[in-house]
Amino acid sequence: MTGRRIFVFDSGVGGLPYLEALRSRIPGIPCHFAADREGFPYGRKTREEVRSLVLDRIGRIVDRFEPGLIVLACNTASQAALDAARERFPDTAFVGTVPAVKPAAQSTRTGTIAVLSTDRAAVDPYLDDLVDRWARGVRVLRVGAQALVEFVERDFLDATEEERLAACRGALAPCLGEGVDRVVLACTHFLHLADYIARAAGPGVRVVDSREGVARRAAELARATSGGADPGGASSPGSEGISSEPGRGGFYATGKPDAWTGLDRFAEMYGLDFEGSL
């Protein structure tokens, strides 16, 4: 896998904070990003539909770029398709995202935590298994906040501070006043709003996410995958469409250009070159 590229994949822009966390651990190794804007939102689709979309998009990445590592920075995608992706693409290493139920359950003082997720992830059996394994004896409130996911994807960039805070308050309404002292961000989109969610939740409530754990594991694999080479350089195999600027990665998206509103701005925010269609 030496010298092969590193990709972070999400249904939209939610995975960008995960890319940022990974990049901080492997400075000098470009990380590329792929957003399935055409398939967004995953949270309104069935598990089977999400699995089919993810495998198709990963297939495009593998065929075009031959990556050594793909991070599925999407909880819904990880729950539906991570095992299938590993089976179908055995020459590529994968890291998925798991809701941070364990640290939230272990650190709660009130015995009540909330898991904020897409509507799809809130009812997925995978979350049942996590709660059964790591949160026995803890009251777990599942909050499907699909509207907040779509707010981040479509409205976040141009929203005012008050609009962002109001969106978070609305999403948290089902669990406020329930004694919650930990809020698990079980959708990567919510990391863009982490500070607003903390403010909306109020004092004494800690926001918990899986970003650092995922980045730590991905960095271990990335070092092995890159072999110290520049995976984004023009000299590496299959370099067509990859930015040749050292240390920078590319941002790719599915769908038609008229559906890419805001993606170039997100790319700029995270130091990526917007390369267009995947």
C-alpha cells in the first residue's frame, strides 16, 4: 500500500472535521475528501439504499485513485456499509466512525446521556448493540436530528450566529430538561456546530464525539499506507485529477455542478483544492 492516497468520505461536508483531525496527526501527507452530494441525505434512506450508494461511491474512488486508506467519516455509512466495503475492496484499508457512546456512558454523572444522530442511525440495530455493550445501566435518549444535518449541509455557511444556535436548540428540545449531562454527536455533520450545541445544551453538559479516536487509528494506517511518500504528488500512480501542491488535498463531489452550492467554500475553509466531479 506504500505511496497510495488517503481519502475521507462522507455523504456531505460532515467528515471535514475528521479530515482536519487526521491531517494534524500526519502533517505533510495530503488527505483528500469525497462528498456524496448526489446521494445526500443518507439519514432519510434505508440501510440497503445507503449500503448501495456507499459501495458505488467507494468503487469510483478505488477505480480512479487506487487509495490505500479510506475513512468513512459518516456514522450512517459506517453502520450500513463498512463491513461490505472491506469485503468488496480488500486491497484498501478502511476506518469507520462509531458513535462515542462508551466514553459518554463511562463519564456521565447523572446517568443520562443523549445520542444525537440522523434519523436512520437513531433506529439502526448497530446503535442497539453499542448501547447494550457500553451503556448498560445508563439511560440513553436517542434523538434523530435530520433537520440539523441538512441545516449544516445547506444553510450553515450563510446562517447567523443566532440562526445556528436556534437550530441546535430545536434539535436538542426532546432531551432538554431530562437530566442529560453528555450529548454524543453521532453524526459527523454536527461537529461543525459543536460549540453551538454545547451552548444550547447549557452548563454542566459535555459534548462528546469520536473524532480523535478515529483520527488516531486512521493516522496509524495512513503512515503505513503512505510509506513517507507524498500520496498527492504527480509522480504517484493514477495521479490524474490529484492536486500536485505539496501538503494539500483535493475535494471531490458526486452529482451535477448545479448541486454543489457551498462545497467550494467548505473546501477553502479546510485548505482543500475543489477538483469537481467524482
